[in-house]
Amino acid sequence: MSLTISFMESLLVITNTFGFIAIIAIVVGIVFSKKQQTSEGLIKAIQFATWKHRDQKRKSIGDIPYIIHPIRVCQILIENGCGYNLPLLQAALLHDTVEDTDTTLDEIDDIFGVIVKRLIEEVSDNKSLPKEQRKRLQILNAEDKSHDAKLLSIADKIANLEDLSSGPRGIPIGWTIKRVQDYFMWAKRVHKGLRGQNKRLDKCFNAIIKGQFEYFDGNNYPKIDE
Ligand code: ZN
């Protein structure tokens, strides 16, 4: 009898152990296949964006390839806890392709799917409008954007503000001190409608909006004229 119980107990332990191992194996499998999908999805977006921006450079001093900017936007999202959201990261890498290259939204839809397409649609300006109107619309429309579009827009602004703060190599050629300060003030107004989605991103934005930026002459100037 005791032998039977011990056998039954052993069987139960083995079954439980194997059941547990099976569950762990399934979870690990899901995590790895998810990681694999994320890596493949990111590489696909980097490859597409690099090709589309292949002839473009940043507007600042030096031959800095444009693709540096969308990669930095994607990195800011990952650094602030959005690394799990593949469509958002892909949209970050692709966010300027429709606005600044021959890429169409249909092309994005075909290759990356409708979620990425919608996100890019939300963060792309209408280039047929005058620049000042486009900037006004960004302030007016910020609050109505989706959660992910808000995250992407904040990360985009942070990347641009980082460039402007970084000294001569990050400031577009021909920009005056006032123009840099105006950009900071405008970004702050847009952020008012975008904030409240991700504390870390907001903190990152607020940190960069305060303080000084270094201009071409090596002097420091206030970012906000107030
Ligand atoms: Zn951008």
C-alpha cells in the first residue's frame, strides 16, 4: 500500500514537474519568438528607413546622415520603457519617410501594417501647408492624438531638442539664437497637449527644455526666453 502511494506520489511529482517544465518551456518559447519577431521587425524598419533617407543629411554642420535622427527617436522610446511596443518602434524609425521622402502611406500599410501606417499618418505634417500653419496645427492637434502618437511626438521633440542643445554640430546652419529659443518655446507648447502618457518621457522632455544651450561661439544661452 505504502509502495503504491509512494509510486502515485512520485508520479504526481513527475507529472507536476514535467507540467511545470512544459509551461516554462512554452513561456520561454513565446518570449523568444516575441523577441525574434521584434528584432526582425526593427531590422526591417531600419533597412527601409535607411534606404528611403539614403541621400539625406541633417541640416547641421558636417555630413551627418539623416537616419541618425529616426534611430535616436526609437532609442529614446526604448530607454523610456516602450521597448515592448513593436509598431510604435517601427513608426519611430519610419516617422519621417512619408513627410520627407517618396514613401506613401499605402506602401507603409503594405509592408508594416495598418497600425504603423495610422501612427505615421498621425505624426506627419501636411507639407502642402505653409510652415507656420503646420507648426500652429501641431499645437492645436496635439491633445487629440492617440496615446502612441503622443509618445512618438514627444520622443521626436526630445531628439530635436537634444540636437539643438548639443552645440554647433546639432544646430542647423543659419539658425540664429532667437530661432533656437523659439523652437524650444514652440516644442514646449506642443508638449502641453501631448504630456501625461509616460512619466519618464515627460521627465526627459522637461529636463531638456530647462537650462542652457551652447551656440556656435561657445557661449551658453537660455533655452527659453523667459
Ligand atoms: Zn523627426
